[in-house]
Amino acid sequence: MNDKRSFGFTTTILHSDRRKAIEHGSLHKPVHTSVAFGYSDARQLASVFQGKEPGFRYGRQGNPTVAALEEKLTRMEDGVSTICFGTGMGAIGAIFQALLRSGDHVVSSAFLFGNTNSLWQTVASQGVGVAFVDATDVANVEAALTADTRLVFVETIANPRTQVADLARIGALCRERGILFVVDNTMTTPYLFRPKNVGAGLVVNALTKSIAGHGVALGGSLTDSGEYDWQNYPHIAASYQRNPPAQWGMAQIRAKGLRDFGASLGPEAAHHIALGAETLALRMERSCGNALALARMLEADPRVAAVHYPGLASHPQHALAGELFRSFGPLFSFVLEDGIDCFDYLNRLQIGISASNLGDTRTLVIPVAHTIFFEMGAQRRASMGIAESLIRVSVGIEDTDDLLADFSGALQA
Ligand SMILES: *Cc1c(COP(=O)(O)O)cnc(C)c1O
């Protein structure tokens, strides 16, 4: 295949490996388990180390199987380059390790994945100021900016309360101020949304979730969209400024974030993730359709106190989400009326599994305040809009009628 015409999302994922002749005509990139890469000319090894020619040197910094996945992700996000990490948190942690210094300032959405919230607390304890804002309104982001703000961080649809960030306006604000805009695209995936289109410079994906979909491999990635001018970033070390400016950020992240801290993705996991990614679009269509059907059914039931899903007209950012995303995502959360214990309800489900992953092909449910958001305490939970009996549902690709019967049947007991 040549690059002369552009293909659709799934065609591109399925056929992008073949564009580079794969060993023996293999249709899948093989799993290269070698940690080291030998060169018959020692001078060539030296020039690979000095960045004068491309090549692999040691598995922590790069591997051919991982590189094939990185290229796939770059195409999925329509970006310039991608770096994979051993987990989604490894990818977000690398932003801190590679780009932030004591005295810097970050503006983050207050509505965050629990571990990212915890990471920002760690960052704050190490001398970086972190302002948490309600990012559903750009005015709150603008009010929090300081002269030291290096980046603005938001999730597309926040996990678990499904608040939708004011993405396009925050992107425009960051562009105007020359600030790096980082978007965690895990909940939407590049199939529903490309953060590049709203000016995000760096895109985070927790590959563990919908991109892999099967829940058998952990992984994370950062994609440089090409939207940010790294010449505006104050802490690019001189050694990375030897590259063309478009590569500065990723050169520093690969060295400082990946090489020095070592949160590398293994080749076997990369292979599993690449296989899962082939069916991302099909799975998202099915699980988003299931999520909408379930959310509508529960909202109409008097035994349910609240349902949070951007696909419902009652959601505060329903219109915004409709403008931004191809559909409304595979995740919703809800609160039962007083008198129905959330644990008992979960125990009555036959299909929904009480488990903490999301973006899986199987429907997973979790009582958020008692598990993944337990450690942060009731006060911070309340500030994120998380009720103590909130149930998060990551909707899978099961048959819709089976899910509807399961979730309504559990109400009736
Ligand atoms: C799960 C998740 C992460 C972290 O990914 P891991 O692979 O579990 O480390 C980051 N952001 C969001 C929105 C997530 O849902």
C-alpha cells in the first residue's frame, strides 16, 4: 500500500503495518523480545546513540514491536509521533518527569481519574503548583493561569461523573497564551475524538482501556499532535534542541520520561494491544450504543435517583458532547434511590461484573466511593460530584437486550 490516498480509521489500523515491509511478509508485526540490538559496524552503533541515524539500541528506550504500535497510534490520532509506556499512569507520570520543574504551575481539571488526581497531589508535594478547576467552563481555566503555568491538563469525558471539558475553548486559550494543552483521550479514544482538532499538543491514551479492549495488557501512550510549538517551552535541554523544533518535546520525553524512569511497554503487551486496536471502531459502536440504551432505561426508572451520561439530554454538557464527539462513550454512572443498597444491587447483576477496569469488552461495574475513589476522602469526592453510592458502569459489547434485562432485573429484587 502506498500513502497517496488516505483511508478510513479501521482500514488504516489494519493495514498500516504492511506499509513497511514486515519480515517474511508477516501480516502482523512480530513480537521482538530482544533487549539489545547488535551492529556489525561499531560506528553505526555510535551514530544511533548520537541520534544521527534511526535504530534501536536498548529495549528500555525502544523496541520494533512497540515502535509499530507507536506508529499505529500516531495514525489513529493524526499526530506526528507517539511514545508508549508500560501503563497509562506511566505516560502521565512521564509528562511530570520530563517537562515540569519545581516552581512550575499546572492547571488541571478537578474532574479526574482517581490515580491522576493522586499523581497531581504528589507533583504538588514536590514543588509544582497545581490548580484544580471546573474545566467544563474555560473561564475557570483562564482565571487559574499564572505566569508559571506550563500546561493545562483535562480529560475529555471525566471518569466517573462524565463531565465534559470545554475542550475547544480551552484549546484556543492555550494556543493564544503559548501554553501546552494536554488531553487525556482515554474515555473517548481517537475513534470518537481527536484532541488535535481542538489544539491539544500532547494526547494521553491509557491503552489498557478501550484501545486494547480485552483487558489482558496494560499500556499507555503520549502522542505529539504537532499542534504545539516547542520553541515556546522553557525547559527543553540543549541536547534535545539539536533536533528540529517539532521533535524537541518528544525527544526530551523519550529520554527523561522513558529512558531515565523506565516505565517501558514490553513487546508482548504491545502485540496484544495492537491486536485489540484492530477492532476499536466496531467495539466502540457497540458499547456506546449499549451505554445509551442502558442510561435511557435507568433514567426513566423511578428507583434510580440520577444517571450521568453525556448522551442524555439531561446532561449539562449534552450539546457540547454532541458537537465534539462521534458518540457519547462507553461509560456512565448512576445513583439508586435511597432504600436500594448499591452493594446489594451490584450483587444481583448476572452480567455486570464487579471489577475496576474500564473499556473492556465485558460490562464492568464498581461502587466508586468505596473503591477507586476511597483513599481521597469524602470531601474531595464531594467536590468532584461523586455521591457515596455512585455506581460506575463501563459498558461492554454484550447483546443489548441481555444488558437491559440484567440492569432492570436487579432493580426489582
Ligand atoms: C485508566 C486510566 C488511566 C491510567 O491507565 P493505566 O493503564 O491503568 O495506568 C489514565 N486516565 C484515565 C482516564 C483512565 O481511565
